[in-house]
Amino acid sequence: MTWTNESFQKYRLMAPGPVPLHPEVLKTLGQEMLHHRTPLFDQILKSSLQKLKKIFLTEESVYILTGAGSSGMEACLVNLLSPGDEVLSVISGKFGERWAEMAEVFGYKVHTLQVPWGEAVVPETVENYLKQNPQIRAVLCQACETSTAVLHPIQKLGEIVSKFENTLLLVDGITAVAATHLPMDEWKIDGLVAGSQKAFMLPTGLSFVSFSKKAQKFFESAKTPRYYLDLRKEKKANASGETFFSSSVTLVRALDRALDIMLETGLPKWIHEIQDRADFTTHIARTLNLRIYSQAPSPSLTAILVPDGIDGQKWRAHLEKQYNITVMGGQDQLKGKILRVGHMGFITNEDLFAWAGAMFKSLQDMDWPLPLTEQEFFDTTREKLKL
Ligand SMILES: *Cc1c(COP(=O)(O)O)cnc(C)c1O
């Protein structure tokens, strides 16, 4: 006996964000509304701001913004830079393109460092670029470029950029903070952004951002017009246990719960579990004779190369329709060419087991030649997951 129809009754969200929510987080989201200017909420806000520092691994303040992850990316730019400032944007996929586009809109002079999709940036290229262009104010880079599932060498970039007195390293860690080891202070990251619907297993709607001491010096001199994302106002408000604008009470309360769960587990163990899911996914792909797309795979998601002869868009849709599992496809040049499987959020071994079964069965449905029988695959998968 192997997987049955029942194995696929539960809906499974295995995208690299949004992600399945922890049952405790779901419960918290259902609580009564509370006013944000109350001692009770002040306490929740203060507590989550403190806990966020333990996730960012920083001594500096972390800010909570009500907005999608991109609002944190924008906050990073507008609070530190002035129109006319030069930035070096590392572009290795869709999110790199977005940050560079944003920087253009605010009137910065954008230098681009194009990295072939699927590859990580070579740190020496950044170093050489900065040596030739020391006027560059900021280097923008994703920690994990979610569109290609690549993990960039942020530690190395931190070592390099920190040698330049007037250059900041700004990191989009939206699928890396709390999913990979990314200690902000130790790795000399000057601006770090995270998002609620990725490793924090919350709904979309909050972004988190923190700045090094080196970056904070730019707060006052930055001349980019800003209002909603002006963190000087937020800083003052946070000091008295409040947010400047209305707080997203339900999300912050759920965040506080999620942070408790993460910190009770312990950040290293939390990250390790995500790595285990990535290792399992990779193992399953190889067992099915499939290849991994990324040259430097991130643990937060895995990009599996769609084999020749299979239409990746149809495959993705089939997994959803027939097996009740949502994974993501590729974008732009990768459309139909990869499947991206997320490892963040509340994912159990049963979920992984169902996903593996769905991968096998969907390939079978498409008459793709499989290297082992369903029974053999079932047994080895179960053994691997110790089910
Ligand atoms: C998801 C994601 C974002 C942006 O997220 P939004 O919440 O849609 O604004 C930015 N960067 C990376 C690397 C992401 O994975």
C-alpha cells in the first residue's frame, strides 16, 4: 500500500511565502480586537520588539512596519540615502530587480551588478567594483534571492563593505532572517529587512527592519522625501512603547506568539529544521532523477529543475488540482522551468511525506519514466522521514 486519495485531502501550502501558519498563531489571530494605545498592547509591542532583536541577532533596535516586505526594502533606502547617491545593486533575480527599480524611482544613481540567474554573487566582484567606485553609498543585495532559490555570501560581503567607511551593506533578508544563519551584527550588515509571511509564519502585512550604528548616522542626513516610512518618528514612538501610526494589533500579537515559539525552540534548532526540510526535498528530487536548479541553494526553499518534455506550468497546476499542494513555479526566464518548494512555516513530516507522494504520482500521471516503483519510493521516503 502507498499513498491514497486520503493522503491528499488536507490542503498544503508549500510556497516560499506565504506559508502555513502555526496553530498557536492562528488561535492568537482570532482573539478580540484591542486598542493600540493601551498598556496591554504597549507591553505586547515592547516584548516583540525585544524578541525580534534575538532573531536578527543584533543589539540595535528592530522596527515593525505595517506593510508587505517591500515596505521594509523601501524604508531601508529612504531613511539612509539622498537623491543623487550612488548605489550598487546586485541583481540575480526578480527581487534584485525590484530593489534596483525602487532605487531608480527615488533618484539614486543605480549601478547594477548582474549575476547569472541561479548563481551567487562572487564577493571579489563587489570588492573590485567598490575599489573603483568608492563613492558608492550602499550595496543592495538579497540574502536569499527567492526567485532563483540562491543564497548569497552575505558574510563575505559584510567583510568587504565594512572596509569602506561611507558604504553601507543593505540586505533583503525576507526569506533568510529566521530561516538561515544571518547574524546581523556579527556579519556587519548595515540594514536588514525581513517579512512576516516568510519564516515568521504569519500572514502578510508586517515588515521588520534594523540598522547598524554605521547606518544610523545616515538617518538625519538622508534627504529622500519620506513620511509613512520615516523611522525617526517610529523610533521616538517605540521608546514609549507605541508605534507612530496605528499598530496592526492582531498581527503584532500573533508575531509575539510566533517569536515565543521560535525562541522556545531556539533559533539554531529552528533554522536546522528548515535545513532538514531542504535536505529532504533535495534527496527526494534526486531519488526521482530530478536536478536542483540553484548553484548555491538556499535552505528556505528548493528550486527543482523541470525535466525536458514536461511543461512546468501544467505540472504546478496539476499538483494543486489533483494533490491539493501549492508550490510555486518560476518567473520570467524561468517560467515553466522550475518548481519552487518552500520550507518555511508550519510544515510537518506528514506534509513532506504527502508532497513526496504527490511528486511521484504527478510524474507518473504525466508518463514520465520513473527510476523506481511507487512501492520502493514509498518505503524509502517513509524511512527517510522516520514515519
Ligand atoms: C517575498 C519577498 C519580497 C517581498 O515581499 P512582499 O511582501 O511581496 O513585498 C522581497 N524580497 C524577497 C527576497 C522575497 O522573498
